[in-house]
Amino acid sequence: MPGISLPAESFTLDNTPEDTSVEILLISEDLEDSVEILESLHQQNVVPGQRHKFLSKSNDLLTVNLEQNKTKIIIPLHVAAKIYVIGTEPVI
């Protein structure tokens, strides 16, 4: 991403191993035109600075499953590919 320096250890949400705690670093500007998607992410607290537990990825359903504060969150795989994260200590 031009002009943005992400930590070398960052990766996209769709490439996260199961049962990994992550912090959202950046949502790609590729999603800027998708107001509906951005609103949905915001309502589910999937925004930079927030921590989530990555539960699983379903290639059949084309989704990833997260959890924050015992709330399950489902994100389409094509959206997860545009969200950059970094591994963190487990979410309490």
C-alpha cells in the first residue's frame, strides 16, 4: 500500500491461523467505496486498534469467523483479504 508502512510481521485476516489472537491494523482503501461493508465492520467493532480471536476460515462458505467479548463475527473472505492484522497476546 503506497505511503503506508505496515510491520513486517503483519498479514491479512484471510491468512490468519486458527485460534490466533489478532489486532486490526488497517482496512485497505480498496473497501473505501463500499460504505455498506465499512458500516458493517464498524458495527461489529472490526476497526483498527481492536483485538479479536480468529476462530476459523471456511473455504466452503467463503467466510472467516472471529470472536470478541464472546460475540461471534462472520466476515466474507474477500473482505478479510483487505484487512491487515498482527498477532497479539490472547484476547481476554
